Amino acid sequence: MNAPVSAPALTKNQSLVFDVLTRSDAPMSAYTILDKLRDNGFRAPLQVYRALDKLLEFGMVHRLESLNAFVACAHPESECCGHGHGHGSVAFAICESCGHVSEFHDHEVDHRLSDWAKHKGFKPAKTTIEIRGLCSVCAA
Amino acid sequence: MNAPVSAPALTKNQSLVFDVLTRSDAPMSAYTILDKLRDNGFRAPLQVYRALDKLLEFGMVHRLESLNAFVACAHPESECCGHGHGHGSVAFAICESCGHVSEFHDHEVDHRLSDWAKHKGFKPAKTTIEIRGLCSVCAA
DNA sequence: CAATTGATGTAATAACATTACATATTAAAA
DNA sequence: TTTTAATATGTAATGTTATTACATCAATTG
């Protein structure tokens, strides 16, 4: 019932999808992943979506809602303040020019949002924070 | 070249779409809006998307990225701290049970995110903050 | 008036995601 | 070990969201 604490064993399809995402330097849509895996026997979107569902559940992949795309989690394996893979919310800065995505945490942001929720009696399940704009390289 | 400061004149289609969204107590997808407006002569998705594009540009409507849906902006016409319709980022709490959406601002969150951006040389264009979970009524 | 601009109408297609159903593999219980 | 249950896989069809392309109409402006 608990989320796996360390890297869970991945099935063949999960590994293939995770590898493709890990090698990519930009987010990929499910259909782009599918195309990359045709040679590995992938034929249908569902093969990708099923693998992604598990990887999301394991916290190894994130979905970027504003892009309908996916990235491998950029965390170092485990982090100072109990982040690792069981962390609260993650924020993303997405460059609209080069596609690069930076993943970061901000405790104060987390805190402010959960304070708001507590005050309103709202029970958060998942928080999305995405900043779209231009990265330092592209802005120059 | 500037965004309109007060309510711009809306075209027929823009008014129809805005009215439908305003009357709704939950977010609506473009296709749901289309269905509501069949009797008003709407026949194609593009009629809705074009109106939504303008309403988004005017700041009268928000897109909920995690839902692929739209809501009328909930701001009182103009706000204490210069929000009105030219505000920075807006956050949403979305109830996954009843569909209700609460719109709110948090200056500290804005501040932390723009500090991060400044520090990284990232130029933000649009920020998405969406908390999905259960509202106080549904959580009870 | 001609020319430009913005709004509209319609059809077709692209992009993203899920349902349904059949089969195979793996793991656990008897 | 055999049965059973749970998980993973394969495939097709369909559903949902969004855009491209092209034609027309209306308002403005030079």
C-alpha cells in the first residue's frame, strides 16, 4: 500500500519508457515516446500510457500539465529534507524556446499553499506548479 | 498593443462563451461549451476556441491546465493590490469530487517563484498553480 | 472606393488519452 | 505442485481536445 521507498523493479516496458525519458533533454509526449519505441516492439499508445502510469506512481516521472508531456524526475536520488521521491510539490520552469525544463522545490511555496488549504479546509492531493517562459540562455 | 484595462467590448461569440462560463459553477471544456451553444448557432470547436483565446487574452477567463478546461475569472472587478485583471499569477484549488474551483492569490508564493526565476535568469511568461484535492464540503 | 484588418463559418485533420477485450506472465495460496 | 489471483501485455476501436486550411463577411482607414 505504501509507495516504494527505493527504486522498484521495473518491467520491460516501464524500463524502456523510463530510459527514453531519461536520455531526452526535453519533455516528451506519450506519442513521441511511442515513436521512439517502435523498434522495441511498441505498437499502441496504451503501452506507453500504462508504463507512464506506473512511473508516475513510483515518482520516477512527472507529468507537465501545461504541455501534455512527461519528464524523468530530476531529483538526486534522495534529498536533504525528506524529499527523495516522497516529497510534497515540485515546481517546473519550462523554456518555451529550447524546451529545457528545470525542476525545483521551494519549501516556502509549499508552506504557503498548504496553509491556504488548511485555512480553507481543502485537502490537497496533488499540486501543479509550472512556470513557462524563457531560460537564461534563450533570454539572452 | 496594451491589454485592455477595463472591460473590452466583446463580440457576439465572445459574449456567448463568457456568459456560459459565468453561469457555470464548475469548469467547462471547450466541447462542453460548444454543446451549450448549439442553439445559438455554434457548429464547430473553432468558434469556441477563438472566443476563448480572446477572453484569455483579456484576462476574463482562465484555463485550468490540469483539467483542459476553462473558468470565468473570479476576481472582483478590481482588487486591493493592483490585481484587477493585470495581476501576476493566480492559484486554483480544484475539488475532484464536486468540481468546484477556488481562485486565489498569494503574494508570498508569487514572490518566491519570481525570486527563483530572477536568480536563475529565467524570464517567466505565465505561471500555473493548481491544487487538486477535496474541498471542505466534500472532505467532510 | 480600395485596401487592410479582424471576426466568422465550415471542413478536415492532428494530437492526446481511454475503453474494451483477449492473452500471457508472475506470484501467492492451497 | 497445481490452482488461483494479480499484474503485465497486445491490439483495436473509440473518445476527447486542439489546430490547420480556406472561404466569406464586416468594419475601419488611407
